[in-house]
Amino acid sequence: MTGIALGRLRPALGAVALAFASRRAVALTLAGCAAVALTFAGCGGDSAGPAPTAPAPSPSATVSGTVTATVTGAPVPNASFSVGGQVVGGSGAGGAFGLDLPDGVHQVAISAPGFVERSTRLRAPATGVTLDLIPDAGPWTLDFYRELVRNGAGGGELEPLTRWDFEPTFYIDTRPEPTTGDEIPEETVAFVREAIRVTVPLLTDGRFTGEQVHATDDPPPDLTHGAVVLRWNAAEVADRAGNANAFAFQVGGPANVIVFRHLEETWAVHHEIGHVLGLYHPLGGHRRSHMWYSGELEPPHFTEWDIFHAQVLYARPSGNLDVDRDPPDFVLGGSQR
Ligand SMILES: [Zn+2]
């Protein structure tokens, strides 16, 4: 992953200037608070009448389970499963499916009317497999998804997802800010702790709790596997991120560091946690996003657009490729991650 490169994004409004310093760092500076009135295209999702019912899965099926809609969990009937271009089964009423497949791992394509086709791997035999497809309707917007989670703003190659596959552990560095010697007040630590506790479950759809948080004067080294270090260091921010308020070392996991310039700029924590969890800056100006306009949005800070697409991100393994291709080491029905 190359992160956000210099010049890939251009600030569209005077309210926000984006600053990019080191190769993989992402940073944001908010110079003011412009009110932006853009409406959220709400979830429609009307389905077109009752769907024909497919045959019930054969009792001899070696792989069985349910096809659901990503995020909502609604059942998806009429999904078609293909292996090597041959249809091997489908889902019936309630999304139930059963496939007769030889023992082993199979590359499977799953498609359904109104959903994004998914390519993944299934291990046979298996029962109780839940397989979700992204609804191509409602808040789902492919362009925004690509901008937010694949570094797609401003062109360039779309990147694999960099979400966390396990719960991160956050370490708030309580040592004094080194350039001023300012002590880190308890209320600042509490503010950061609360931002983590709210933002992590919100963006991961409850997969992670945001409760693995330590305030410590002995944090692990930068980019220790599984760790996210948060600290205040004005000189480090100036060196690596110009005039930004704060920056994250990279987008996503499985390790990261957030650096705030001064205590007064700790408000940027929600935005930087967004980066830590795998969110990039989307294009500005036409869709509301906390990953673009930071600061003027009230709690929970992230917009409906941000939350829905982040939750789609967390319904997929890291390494998932555009549009919806799971990586080869991800196998449903076997050792899932
Ligand atoms: Zn940012």
C-alpha cells in the first residue's frame, strides 16, 4: 500500500486544506468551519415485488448456509453460485442455499439481481455459512466507496482494503509534549479514550469494541503489530506533515500511529481514527464526509455516507480487491478471519 501521495487530492473549499508529508502519512488541517448543506441520499431499497422461490437446498448439500445483504443482514433470494463459470446452485426463499461440491476449497462467484457480484472461496463441507452481498442500491455508491476505502480520490490505482482483521489496542502516550513540556491533562486523555470507544464500534459495525485502550508513559515502539500509539509532538507534526493539526502514519492496520501537534488540536482524533481504521480522504465538495470536512460535524462526527461505507469495509477481509473480490487466503466455511 502506498498511502496518499502528495498532490493526489486538491482542496476544493477554503475551509479545509489537506497536507501530505511523509510517504505514507495522511494529515488534515482545518482552518475554519464552512457549513456545507448537502443532502444524504437516503436508503430506498424498494424491492420489486415477490421474487420467485428457488428449490429448497438438497439435503445432501455439502455446503449450506444463507445469503444476506451486507450491513442490513436481510436475506437475499435468487443468488446464483458459479464455480469455473458453471452454475452450481442458488439461494431460495429466506436466502438459504445448498451446494454439492467436492471436499476442498473452491473459488466461487456469487451474483444476485440488484447486488454487487462477489468472488470468494468456500470450503466444503461446511454448514451454517453466512455469505453477504453488497446491495447495489440505497446508500451504496461505488464511487464514494472507492474514494473512502481504496484511495480512489483523484485517480490512480485502486488499492486493496486495509481494514483491521482483529481488534486494535490503543496506547495513549501520557508523557509531556516534548517541544513545550506540556503535561497531558487527564481530560484530554479521557476525550481521546471516549473518541476511540465511540468511533471504533461505529465504523466497524460493532465488530470491535474500542475498549482496548491504555494510557501509559511507556507505549510500544511505533508500528508494533496490533498497536495504535497516540501522542502529541509539535516538532514531529511539523517535520512530517507541514502545518497539519495531526496525522496518521498510514491508512489502516495492522499497526499505526497518530500524532497531534498541540493539545488544542486533539479534536482531530475522530478523523485520525478514521484513517487508522482504513478510511482515506474522499473527493470534497459533493458528498458529506467527516474524512473531508473535519470538525464542523457534531457527534458522532461521521456522516451516514461514511458510516455505511465503513461498515461495508468491515464486512470484508483486508486485502479484498475492487469491486468485491476476497483475497486468496480468505476462505468461508473454513478457518474464517
Ligand atoms: Zn486526514
